[in-house]
Amino acid sequence: MLTAVAAALLAACGGSSAPTSATPTPLTDAQIQARYSAAAGRYNQGEVQSAATENASCDATSATVSLTACQTALSSQRQLTIAYDNALRALPLSGSAAIDVTHLLGDDAAIEKLLEQAATAPAIAVIATLQQQVIPLLATAASDATALRAAIGLPAPG
């Protein structure tokens, strides 16, 4: 009896045993810009917070140097980068924007790897060495992000 009721309910609701897939509606340029801006805003806001801790705790000459706090700040920076990259991967980009995002994601992958190493480093001196490798990658990533912004119709960051 329960099987017959379930079958009748399924038939009444227009259910089908064959799975269907909806065709996703393409995003407008404005939606892509909004999603990018939201992801970048979250990243930038978090970066300001973790940078303050990083600056105070990762500098060996600072009175507030702390290996644990430094590692935590670097781990937070890595997580911010991963979240930003995941948001970028979700954007349906094409043309030069797709090329630019690929470059940016490649830069960020290298940065993420170094940040992971730094976040688990045994000493501030090791972290300092890794940070010196991150600095030029950050400049390249910033340049690629500016190119991506231009490709999706956003101005360069101010």
C-alpha cells in the first residue's frame, strides 16, 4: 500500500525516474564583477587583520615576536588565499579573463605552498627565509589580479 501511495504521489508531482539537469543561467558581467568584488573584499579585509599580527609577531627584531602567533597569522593568510581562489574558480570566465585567472591561481598556488611551510616552520628565521620567497610572488599575483579586474571590467584597485 505504501509503495502505491508513493508511486501515485510521484506521478502527481510530475516526477520522473530519469534524472534531469537544469542548464545553468550564464552570469551577467555585473554578476561576475559583483562576485569577484565580494571575494576580493573578503580577502582584503582578512588580510588587513592577519597582516597586523604577522608584522608584530614574525619580525625577529620586534619586541612582540612570537613563533606561535606568527604561525597562526601565516596560516590565516593561507586560508584567506584558498577561500579567494575557490571563489575565483567558481566564476564562469572566458577569453582573457580565463587566462588571467589561470595565471593568478598559479601564483596563489605557489604562495599557498610557501605559507603552509612557513606556518609550520620551527623557527622565526626559517619563516623569514620563506617570506622572502613570498614577496616577489605577491607582486606577481597583484599584477595578475589587476589584469583580471581589467578583463572583467573593473578598475584597478585604488
